[in-house]
Amino acid sequence: MHLKRWLTALIAIPVLIYIIGFGPRYLFHALLCGAAIVSFIEFYSITGTGGSRFILYGNSFLIFLLFAVIYIRQVMFVPIITVLWVFLSMGYLMMHKPTPGKELTAEIGRAVFGP
């Protein structure tokens, strides 16, 4: 397992240095957008709710839309997209029960996104 992490680091660090320091702006935004989508999917798997296809695709679309709006510098749409994003996530977490054993993490998720 350690060898895989070392190999991943040896490959990923030069790529990240290039993207952050010397790469085009759209590539950096695409990297951040991908990281945000992956982390949101990971959040739903940690809370035990799993997430339906509608929630996963809906949140992924809203994350992409948020990054696209920021990229084209139409900042006035950011609050609207953020409210939709939070309401979609909050509504899903309030209406769906977690799998047994993950109730505490789901409660933390409800505390983050609302009652």
C-alpha cells in the first residue's frame, strides 16, 4: 500500500506543480471542479445515505455550473447556484435515513447543511 502511495505522489506532484504554477487557468479550474465533485460523492458515501442518481447528478451539475459561472466571471449567479446546491443537499439529508452504524456521521451532515 505504501508503494502505491509513493508512486502516486511521484507522478502527481509534478503534474500538480505544472497545473498550479504554469498551466492554463481553465485546467486549474477543471482540477478544482473535479476535486469538488469527487469530495461531494465521498461525503454522501461517508454519511451512509449513498445518494440517489438524481442527487449525485444534480449536485455534480450544480458544482460544475458554479465553477463555470465563476470561470466566465458572471458572479451574480453564484448566490443562486449556492442556495440551490445547499437546499438540494439539505433536503436529501433530511428525508433519507442513513445505513445502520453511520447515524453519527449523518447527524453531523445534517448539522452542516441544516436541521
